[in-house]
Amino acid sequence: MHDRLFAVAAMVCVALVGGTVGAQQPAGMRPGMPGGVPAVPGPGMGKGLGGPAMAPQMDLSAYQGPKGLLAIRGIQGTKGGPAVSGNEAELILLHNGAPIKRYPLKLDDNGLAMVSDLPIALGLRPMVRVMHAGVVYQQTGEPLDASKPSASIEVVVHEVTDAVPQWKVVLRQVMYSRTDGGAEVAETVIVENPADTTWLGGAADSEGRRATVTLTLPANASDVQLEQGFHGWCCTAYKGSELNIQMPLMPGRMTYQFGYAVAAKDGALDLRVVAPAAIEHAAVYLADKESVVRTTALAESGTEMIDGKLAHLYKAEGLKAGDSMGVVLAALAAKPVVHAAATDRSMTWMGIGGGVLAAAVGGFVVLRMMRKQALPVRQEQAGARNRV
């Protein structure tokens, strides 16, 4: 286990590519807990469907305030698939973003379930999870309170398949903070599955896990940290330079956020990656253009003001699977250690992006990654097997 900080950065994308970010992780979920996961119990959930870890459930038997009602419906999202009927499900109540109560459910023959006497005065947000064909699908609803005592949630489920869909990368964004020995990197990758079935993955590994999305990281990337969209290292593996996501890939868009370190080698910092699938748009914003040694599959395309600083733009469109893209930068010269109290490090940043991001501001899209401590990870190339 070690500590490192994610850079404080801001980046504006080249353009919106229509729509908003559609992720399998709904609002209200903690990072690392996606919507479509294998039906395995999560820590602290007992016999649940693999939901978020939670403290001992809150005793609501003495609650005397206003009560609410939630209607739940499972909907078949695969054309020609059987009607949703009799599925196992669960309702998890979130309070201030944390799960406090779980209700095991079973949908009726029409795919419906009703839950009454919900303690809405506590300020609750309902999250519903439905298991179908061995995969758990989830949806988080709007908060319930006295002004809105009843609500309904629809959870779309899909049939599963072993056939590889024509998935693509809508966005691959990279931000980094330069260090004396290299860089600390934070990535956001948005993947889209255009099919109406959930892909279970490729051939199983020695532990019976099947990878769906495989992302190639820079050749000397290390210290990989899982941030959002993952189910922990139980369903993720990093070997060589490949990050294998071993979870079913549901229809629609999935957002992954992760970080890693890259060390400089022979006076250069190689931040190039290989496209795992077709990439619609890619863009690189550089604050230190003079440090560029080489670009791959990217063309210079003017400048923009980002976060009050002049940024040099490099971009590419229509990359194919297997294409290499990115930049090689000159490594920073080593600096003497200076001891100071609570000072911010100088920051050089880069972004590989395009398409859509988490929050829209005016006609642009902005993503901000805040400082946070690193998490313990399992890296198979090093033989370590720690779980988040």
C-alpha cells in the first residue's frame, strides 16, 4: 500500500458528440460499484445481489413519521426477449449517499413489486437492483420526502450473449501531474455497447473470470488504482500492460475512471496507448508544448484557453482498434527536495478526450479530478493480490 495524489486539473473537450454520459453506475453509488455486475454478494450485504457495502442495517421499527410508497417494474430491453417475471430483486435505501437499509424482493408475474411504509422523512434515495440471467441491473431514483411520498422506478434488464458486440470507445481522456521521476496519471474511458444484449465476455481465465473490456496502458505503467465503474479487483486484472475488466458489458455506455504512475525512461516520458477498439474522437491539450518529443496519430490543431491557461490542442478522429495514439514528452530534470508547509505542487497537465464528459458547463464539458489518497490494489504482474 502506498500514497499518491491525483492532480487537480480542469479540461474542456473539443466538442460535444451528442447526448450525455450514459453510465451503468447511477447517481448515489460509491465509486467502484457499477450497475451491471455478476450476481455475487458484496461485502457487508449478506445474501444480497452484490450491492454496496453497508454498516449494520438501521432499525426503522420505531419510526413514526410520514411514510412513502415505491413501485418497481422490471422491463425487458432485448428485442424478442421473454417478459420479466418472478425475478429476484432488492431495494436499498440510501441516506446521504450511504446505504442504510436493504429490502429483499421478488417481482410478480408481471415484473412488478410494491414497497410501502418507507421512512421518507429521513431524506432517502431508493436504489433498485434486479437480477436477470445471472447479471444484476440497477437504477437509482430521485429522493423521496414528504413533498414526494411516492414514486416508481423502472429497471431495464437484458438477455445475455457470448457473441462479441461492436463496442467502441466514445472517450479516452488522460490527465497527469508531472513529477521528477515521471507522471501520475488519471484516466476516464467511456465505452459504448450498441447491442441490446449483455456480453458476458471472452474465454474464461484460470479463475473462471471473463474479460469484456481490455485497456492497454503505457508500457511502463504501474501502481494502478481503480476509481469508478469497477467492482474491485475481484472482477479486474492488470497483467503486463493490459487492464482487463471482467464484468458483463451491458448495452449503452459505461464510464471507467482509474489512475496509475508512469516512470520516465531514457530522458523521455512515453504516454502513448493502443486503442482497444474504435475511438470516435481523441484530443490532447498540452500546457508545455515545448516538451513534446513525438506525437502519434495526433495532429496539432491550434490553441484554447483552459482553466485560465493557454493550451495547445492536438486531436484525432476515427481511430481504429490497434492504432497507437498519444505523446512522448521530455522528462523533467530532477529538482532538489524543498520542505514547505501545505504548498501545492506545480502542475503540468494533458488530456486525451473528445465527445462527452461528466458535467456540462455552457456549451462545453468540464471534468475535475480532486486530490485523493491511493487505494490498495492487486497487480498480477507483481504477484500481489490485495483487494480494494
